[in-house]
Amino acid sequence: SDHKLEYPKTPDHMDWSTYFPAFATTTDSPSTSQPAETSLVNAADTYPKKLSKEVEVVDIGCGFGGLLVALAPVLPDTLLLGMEIRSSVAEYVQHRIAALRTQNPDTNLYQNIGCLRANTMKFLPNFFRKGQLTKVFICFPDPHFKHRKHKARIVSTTLNSEYAYALRPGGIVYTITDVEDLHYWMVQHLEAHPSFQRISEEEQDADPCVEIMRTATEESKKVERNKGQKFIALFRRLEDPPW
Ligand code: SAM
């Protein structure tokens, strides 16, 4: 349940420095003129430390972190965040990242990935400002097969508006699933949204992140072993229409 989920009051209240310590600035200067009343890790009367760059890529329901680990060296100058609702799984990914950092002491490798326990269906706008993100990955989301469970799906009209809010124009939503029905559901809901346009198959195949998403997540490996199908669709965040 959500009572144990921590989330910042606003993105400015979020302290990312424990997730991306290599990118934390040394001073505790206030990010706004207001003190942070709530924050994930700071005491009530301190300001969150600033990062030298912002999180730009998010893996929604990152599971055991395979995508993050594979993308880390491919996008070395970008901060990538996995968000996972199961606390034990999020902790596992945090330990996995810490171990990879320790094993690569002389490089910046794996300093650019982090994992946060969160329910992305509830608090996404608390973590990210409008237009902050360039990529959102939704890899093998739970299918919630039964009709009455469809409201639990991670792609929906309401949630798509939150992804549109957090993504900047030109940003991309990546989706992959082995469940054909869910694939059509995601395509239908994202295509129907005025902020998104499906990306052509040629452009999709030319994007190096697609091959990584197809092969590197734990779920994609499982589907591979079971010789299952993988359905992929990408959507570009469009410019907002002029008022
Ligand atoms: N993306 C990973 C992969 O491809 O290997 C994991 C796929 S797994 C089938 C779906 C994951 O989404 C699970 O780890 C689950 O705990 C997580 N999840 C489900 N609902 C979520 C939510 N509302 N917020 C964050 N994570 C969620």
C-alpha cells in the first residue's frame, strides 16, 4: 500500500544526491528560496542538494534493473532512473548498482543510473518537472488481463497525460510487451492522445535503445527463453498546440 511510499512535495523538494552521488554538487545551497519541508532523505529544515544535471530517462516498473545496467554505458552523459513499486526489488537494484560502481572504481560507469521505490501511477509529477524527461521506457508491464483490472494498467488516458507532462517535445515513450492484446491497448491509448504520435518502424529499428530494450530486461530474456513474441511501439511527444 502507499502509506509507506515516500515522495517529494514538488520536484524541487526531491533530493537526488543519494541516488546519483557522483553528480551531486558540494554545497547545500537552496534550489529555491523556500526551505524543503519534505524530502525523501533530508531533515525537515535542510535544502536538497542539487545535481549538476537532471534525470532525463525513466524506466517505469524497472523490475531487476537489466535495462538500466545495459543503457548506462550507451547513454554515459545522461541520468537514468528506474522506478519500481516492490521495495525488495527496488532495494535489489540499488545494491546491484552499488556493486557495479564498486567494481568500476576508476570510471564514471554506472554512476548515471539509480533506482527509486515508487508507485508511478500516483506520484510522477511530484518527481519530475514539466518537460524534464527525454525518454520513458515501459517494458513488459503487468498485463492485468481481466477487464475489471484494466484500470491498473500502466498505460491509460490519465497516465499518458502524466507522461506527456514529464516528457519534453521530441521525447519518446518506448513500449514493449509479449502480450498482443496489451500491445494493442497501449498503441490505441497512446495514439489517441493528442500529445503523442507513433514513430515509424524504420525509425524505431534505427534507434539503438530498441534493441537493448528487446534483449536486456529480465522479462525480455524470459520471453526469449520461452520463445515468445515481442511487440514494440514507440511514440513521440509532440509540441503543444498554440493556445
Ligand atoms: N520492466 C522489467 C522487465 O522488463 O524486466 C520488469 C517487468 S515486470 C513484468 C513489471 C514490473 O513493474 C514489476 O517489477 C512490478 O513490480 C512493477 N510495477 C507494477 N506496477 C508498478 C507501479 N505502479 N509503479 C512502479 N512499478 C510498478
